[in-house]
Amino acid sequence: MAANPLISSPDDVRAIRRSRRHPAITQFDYLHLRTLVAGLREAIAALPGPVEDVLDVWCGSRPYDDLLPAGALCVGLDVVGNPYGLADVVSDDFLPFPDETFDLVMCIQAFQYLDDAERAVAEFARVLRPGGSVLVSSVLGFEYDLRHFEARYTEHQLRVLFDDWEDVRVRENGGRTATWTVLTGSLVNGLEQRVATRAARRGLRPAFLAAYALVNTAGHLLGNLESAGGRTSALPMNLTLSARKPPRA
């Protein structure tokens, strides 16, 4: 497995998991992660049972395992060279599992990296048992890395991909205000990363933390106003889709 110099110890991995599962208001992506967790909790709670065998596709640091139903056995899949070391199966083959193995397949914050979404959805269906569920989470209102493939899907596009499935539901995780807040925080974070020396970054760290907290507090308050009014357009931070594979006739 290729080493990643940015994640060199179990303590680093635990810190990353904690920051994604329990984000602090001093994180630039606080509202994104907070609304994502709330959306995942709601979607998982609404899944039809039983949910005993779960596949987590490109599982990363696995921060959301505790949201699964009690007793569920989760298999984490990730690619060769992943930096976290928490995957149960490491393979560059997509879904190297037998047909009808799982009750739930989830792909959280990774669906946008799949360069053949239609094939991926077909593979989700293949490894799911009849009546099993899929849970897909994909960012929409966030910048992307020009060096790597990364797609963006609207609600309508996600529904087209899962047109043959049942009980399709798409949830918005954070509206336009959350998107504005995270992008503003990201700009501040970029400035922090460009501070010339490590000593300077340490000295200015309290000021940056205060700036993140101020932006997030403003975003939270504005988000309450946004959710109270009607709208005809959307720019959510993230979309979470749940759907059920049709049972056999």
C-alpha cells in the first residue's frame, strides 16, 4: 500500500474521522459536514429492513459506521493506495463481490469520483439482494480538483440514473446558504494554507479559527431564514439519494 505522508499515524486517522463525524464550528466545512450527517441519519433511519450486510464503497476513514442499524455487519471497500488503512477489502476492481451479497450498498461522498456512473449503478444492483437499498451521497456546491475526474449531479440527474429503482428519494443536505458558507470558509482556509512559514501559521491560527466560527455562525443564522422561505431554485451543498432494488416478481 502506498504511503501517504499527510496521514502517518492512527491518531491522524482518528482525528479525521472525528472531524467528519463531529465537526467543530471552527472548521471551514462545518456546515457541509453537519448537514451531511443529519441527512445520512435521516436516510438510514428510513431504510426498510432488514439491514444486516452492508457494503461501504470507497469507505475512506469510515466516520459513519455508527449510524448503521444495530447489528449490521459493514464491509469497507477501498482502492489500492488508500491512505486510511481501514478497508476490509482493498482492490482496484469495482465491487469484487458475488451477486446478491448485501442488504445495503452505500457510497458516501465518493459517487462523484466514479467516471462511469451508469455502470456503477448497475453494479450496485448486482451485489444487492432483491429489495435491498442503496444510499448515495454526492457533493454539488463545492469546488473540485482539476487534476482528477470529479462529476457533479443535480437531483434530476441522480433520479435518471436510478430510474429503474423503487422508492427513490433525494434529500438536500444544506441549501444555498450552506454552500456560500463553505465556499467562503474555503477561501479563508486557502489563505491560511498560503501563509509563508509554519511559525506564522501557528501564530495566526487563533485568528483563523475565530474567522471560521464567525462565518459558520452567520451561515447558520442565514440558513434558518432560507429554510423558512419558499424557493424555485436550488444550490445544495450535498445531495443524498436512497433507493430500493425491486424485489423479484
